[in-house]
Amino acid sequence: MQNTYDPRQIEQQTQTHWEEEKTFKVVEDPSKEKFYCLSMFPYPSGKLHMGHVRNYTIGDVIARYQRMQGKNVLQPMGWDAFGLPAENAARKNKAAPAGWTYDNIEYMKRQLNSLGFGYDWDRELATCRPDYYKWEQWLFTELYKKGLVYRKNAVVNWDPVDQTVLANEQVIDGRGWRSGALVERREIPQWFIKITDYADELLDEIDNLEGWPDQVRTMQRNWIGRSFGVKMAFGIEGSDESLTIFTTRPDTLMGVTYVAVAGEHSLALQAAKNNTEIAGFVDECRQGGTSEADLETIEKKGIPLGINAIHPVSGEPVPIYAANFVLMGYGTGAVMAVPGHDERDHAFAGKYGIPIKQVIHPADGTNIDIQAAAYIEKGVLKDSGPFNDLTSEAAFDTIAEWLQARNKGEKTKNFRLRDWGVSRQRYWGTPIPMIHCDKCGTVPVPMADLPVVLPEDIVYDEDTINPIKADGAFAKCICPECGGAAQRETDTFDTFMESSWYYARYTCPGAETMLDERADYWLPVDHYVGGIEHAVLHLLYARFFHKLMRDVGLVQSSEPFTRLLTQGMVVAETYYRGESDGSKHWYNPAEVEVEQDEKGRPLSASLSADSQPVKIGGIEKMSKSKNNGIDPQSLIDRYGADTVRLYTMFTSPPDQSLEWNDEGVEGAFRFLKRLWALAIKGAAERGTDPSSVPLSALKDTRREIHEALKKALFDYDRQQFNTVVSACMTIVNTLYKLGDEKADLIVLHEGLGIVLRLLAPIAPHVSHHLWRELGYGEDILDAGWPQPDENALKQESIQYVIQVNGKVRAKIQVPVDADKSKVEEIALCNDNVQKFVGDVTVRKVIVVPNKLVSIVAK
Ligand code: ANZ
Ligand code: ZN
């Protein structure tokens, strides 16, 4: 055995071994329990960052752990390869996005391998490859045939100078990022998938996702946002038309004192035609953000349209306002306003002098001043004509039925969730497989003509906006129905489309259909690991796709991911200097020397290059903008992969944030060196059964080892890997105390065998190497999982605390098999106890088994 721990050499050797043996290649084996462990695939941006390293280490630890439990473990990896950064890089480098992407994939794949992740690379996929996106195109055409896909106008950001649509991130302070022109909102036709048809199922099944963090389940519920309410029609004075509103509080119906519609509502648009003031207000409503968050913060404004609505119950007229807080895209774009019982309506009524009426009273009869503030709780109805004295709950149904019987309304439910707009006007994405024919209308590309391949060999320079839109050749095609000249769709899919089903395609690489029968062996994914930033969209779209694939007969399960772990952020200190123009220049932690107080808190910092001070900017998520990222490659080069993996697992539990600290990395490295040194000593003794030699002198040592093992197993199960590492450290420390006798060496051999297996998922190279070197076996992955020895755990004696008249006076060791009277006897004999009892009589002795003896003496 080598004297010093040389990670470079053993990691390379071990990785070569895994590659040659195809250790991580798996096939379906119905005789074995399967375990599908998946980490969210990366965007091939150039190189791995610390967030990737953490994510993939967690996934690899889980996969290796499950494998050592004897399961058939699938752990694949691939590339989320389409997206805007490739286009930007291409423009800068005057190269095609494809080449940039493929180069990055190659480099990052090498990095992943250098970290020792156990992937079955035979299943690798890149979403920009036609043999992948072909099936996504196929599914889209199937959904079109099923009526789940449609085209309608939707708003985009339009750059009037570049004559192009901009992604949200290309709009900076309201201007196009390249042209600097003021961005306009424009309506263009776009493709949608009817996710709202699945909204109920997507919501209801969240209840069954017991292996998901509560926080993520709540976020999904809120995003789908189902509310139950009533849709009802108000008449319009002097017109045959009516105005439909949506409310979740029909019980407040008799408190309506006005009605409000969105600026884009047809009533507002009509009124704007011959009233410049209203037209001005409608224009104003069009500006600014349209999100709900924006609407909550804006100043509430409105304008009367000069027409009245007719209350469906009382027949009284109420004024109609256009108001900036009513969303056109939600419900019906119109609301019945109840200032007495809604805060927003109350504020609005106050501002425009509209009456405020109380129709709900607290159930306990408390008086309230409705003019001062809205009463928004439920209660009992008053001043509500035929509905008086009903509770809010009862009134909901009664009023709904009253309206329904008169054809004026019905119960309905409403979702916040909108249909999924999948069109993007970018080049680097999956072409939408649709054809526009003047004669036949919209025609899906037939299966035989799929995939519609995105041209990759294109010329890119600073002026290129979208090569497939600029050059007419891509769009030119023949209509599959009439054979006439037609135009191909030149929009591409939202890249969330590709990431919605990659997990399924991994299960059946090379399948001649979208998925084949192998999918049902592996799916659902047993454990999914990734960032919380995907808690809503990615996970919701993937759940939706799974159901779509189920409904075309491709999978049998209904949900894709059984268990989900959202890992915490990797954060680090930031350092900067103020520039003369008021901006900040950020320095990387690697360029900075920090002075700390005795508790390790930073006191001051200076730049290594010039020894002049820099300011400490606080701890933030590692990012390019704050320049506080640590390049994992430099750490791997310096310490080896095992140290990096061990450090990221040891520093904090997987779901909490990890605060970077260089000393911690050093500490992890030192621990592996200590383990190595111990192994050198351990090499002297091989394979004697520890129970075959008299080890009485070493009983305590063995108990410590097996107790730590027991704790580690418990923590592995609940994925608290940081304390697994602590247990390993405890064992190593215990083993260091052993001497050189034969019995010591036997215990050392036993202990090393345990600690190596515990560490194998976390620091796999050194564990693999030492396992063979010390003669335990061929491959540690096949070694089985260590189990605590019950005999070793047995204690010889138990500690009791002794109180005399309620005060702790002694701690004693009592043999485990001592009965109550024996415990009492030993306690009373204790010198210190005797001293405190003194001459007085012992009145009572209470023994709490395995814990406490309480003596009362007076
Ligand atoms: C009358 C009322 C009285 C309301 C009351 C609330 C309290 P959720 O739960 O989110 O579905 N609303 C309906 N459509 C709207 C739109 N397009 N823009 C803005 N607000 C709209 O919210 C439903 C409630 O939000 C509806 O119930 C409606 O106001 C308002 F004491 O109707 B309510
Ligand atoms: Zn045609």
C-alpha cells in the first residue's frame, strides 16, 4: 500500500475500473426490486458550478446507497440542451449554437465523470438531438388530433427596431437588450396545450404526493389555484345584452353597489369609442405588468362607463366601472363589487363615493362599523331580502340555486392556472410540427415526415436574429393533405417541453416509439433531486406530460416522481469595492484574504493582489453577478473528487443551504488522509472474525463502533448525510485509540470494514480502493450493507443519576442485569450519597429504571 493518500491516482484508477466493468449499466430485471434515482439534468452552459456538484452528489449518494441495499438502480444523465444562452454565445463567437452546445456537453461530461458519479451513460440524451425531439413533435400532433392543442392570439414583447419577439429576460428596463428600443406589447398567434383540462387531476393528486416536501405541494396547489364560486349574469340597462361576473362570495350578492370590468373588457372598449376620457383610461390599463403580483401593488383606479347594470335579485341599477385591478384573463373579466365585505372594493368605493352596504353580520352578534372597514369574514345574512338569516355557507347554495332556477347563474369553479403557451419565436429549439396551408388550414406534420429537423449548420453573427425565420427555405414545404405549396411553422417549443418527459425517455433509449414497455419497469422515478426553483413550472409540466403520455397509452402510472428532494442553495461571502461611478466591483473569494475573530466570523478583508481593503458584502447565493462562485474544477484538481463530495455532504443536510468555507474543505481532506493512515495500520490484519477472539478488553470500543453504525444507518434512511459523515468520523476517532495487539488489530479490521461501506456512497473512490487493498472483497458496491452487531451493542453497565432530597449527588455505574433492590443497594453504598444522607433516616427510595435513583431522607 502507498504511504500517502494520492487522490489523483486512485480516483483515476477507480473510474477506469467502473468504465471497463460497465459498473453502472443496468437492464430491466423483474426479479429485483428496482430503484430509479434521478437528478435534474443540467443546461450545458459551459462548466459545472457548485450547485450542480451538490445536486449530483446528493443524487449519487442516494443511488449508491440504494444499490448497496441490493436494488437494481438506474441513474441516468443527459442534457437540457435547447435555450437562449446558446444563441447569445453563438452571436458573440460567430459560431452556430449547435457546436457551442456539443462542445459544452463534452466538457461537462468529463467533469461529471471526474466526480465519480455512477451514471449509466448508455442512456445519455441531449434534447437538441432530432431522435429525441421527434417524439415530442409526434406527441404534439397526437394532442392536436385529440383537441388538446389550439392556436390563439397572445401577447408578446415586440422589439420594433429588430422586428423580433423578445424573451422576458431580453427586456431590460422596458427596452430591447440589443436595439435599446422601447418594447411594445403585440398580439400574435401562438400554440397552446390545454393543461386546464387536467387542472382538477393535477390538483387532487397533490394530496397523494406524500414523498414531496410540503412547501412544494403548497406552491403547486396555489399555482393551480382552484376556487369554487358562482357565475351570474347582471342585466344591462337599455340593452338586451348581459354582463357575466364570477364570484366566490355569492352570499354577499345583496351588498353589491357597483360592478367593475377590466380595461380590455368589451363593455369598456365600447364605451371608449365615443369618450376620450374612458379611452385614455383603457390605454393606461394596457401599460405596466399584468401579473397578479403587479395588480396587488398598483394604485386602484377606475372610471364610470356611464351605464348601469341591473341587479339579478333586486332589479336595482348599479353603476358599471372600468377598473385597473380587474384581470381580463381571470374568471369573466368582470366582478360584482361588494364594498362592505371586500377590502379592495371598500377602498375603491371610498375613493369614488360609492355606497357601502352591510349584508353579513358576525354570527355572535357583534356590532361593526362597516363604513370604517370591510367585514370580510363569513357570518349571517341581513338586509338580503329573501336570503335573510341564512349562514354564509347555506346562502352560497341557496343563492346559486335561486339564480340557476331563473337561468341567471350557476355554480362553477375557476382556476388560476392558464393553458400552457408553448410557442417561442427563437431559433434554438424544437420546431413546432405544424404546417399552414391556404387551402387546408392548419395541418399537423404526419408521423412519416417527423422529425422536422432544425437546421444546425447555419451561419451566426451579431446581426443574426433568427436564421430559420430570416431564410425562407426552412418554412417552404408541401401540404401533406393537398400537395400544394404551404408554409411550415417557424416558431419553436418552449424548452420546458423537452424537460417534461426526459425522465421517461431515459428508461428506453433507442425505442422505436416515444416510449416502450421498459418505461413501465422503471417508472415512476423513485427519487428525484433538484432545485427548489423548479417547484412550480417544471414539476407541474412534467406531471402534466406524464398524464398526457398515460392517456395515449405510453405509461401506466399517473405521477412521474414518487419522492422529491429539493436541495438547498450553495451560498458564500461576497466582497466588493465601490467604483467612482457608484457601481460595485465584486471580487471572488479566491482573490481575497480574510481576517477572522476567534469565533471564525470575518472581521476585515483585503485583496491579495494589492493588500488594500475590500468591503464584505454579506452571504449570498453563489452567482456570476456577485462573483462569489467557487469553481468546483479547481477544488477537484487540488483535493480530488472524494474530498469535494465529502465536504458538500458533511457541511449541511441536503435540503438546507450550504455556506461555503475553505477550512471545511481542508477538514474533509484531512479526514480522508487520517482514514488512509488508519488503513495502512489495518493492512496488517485481514479477516479474522471479531467474535472468535476474546475481546473483553475492547468491548467499549466495539460498542462505540456499532452504536455509531446504528446511528449512521438511521441517518442514511432519513437522508441526513451530514450526520452520517459525523458517525464515520466518530468511528475513525475510536479506531485511532486502538493499540497494536492482535485483538486491537482485529477490531480495527472490523471497524474499517464498517466505515468504508458507510463512506462508499459519499467518497466512493477511496472506499473502493481501500476495500480491495485491505482484502475485504472485489467490489464494495456488491459488499452488502453493514449491520450493527447486537452483542456488541449490549451494555455491561448502565449509568444512574442519584438524587438526595431532589439534588443530584452522584452518578454510578450499575450492572445491566441488576434488579431494583440491587440498584438501591449500590446507590445507598455510594460515599457521596452517604455523606449527604448523614445521620437522618432514609424514608423512601424511588428507582426509575435505567435512569435515576431518588432518595428521600429526613
Ligand atoms: C364578490 C366578492 C365579495 C368577492 C367579497 C370577494 C369577496 P379567487 O378566490 O382568487 O378565485 N374576481 C373575480 N374575477 C376577477 C378578475 N378578473 N379580476 C380581479 N378580481 C376578480 O377570487 C375570486 C374573487 O375575486 C371573486 O369574488 C371576485 O370578487 C374577484 F366579499 O366577488 B368576489
Ligand atoms: Zn393543403
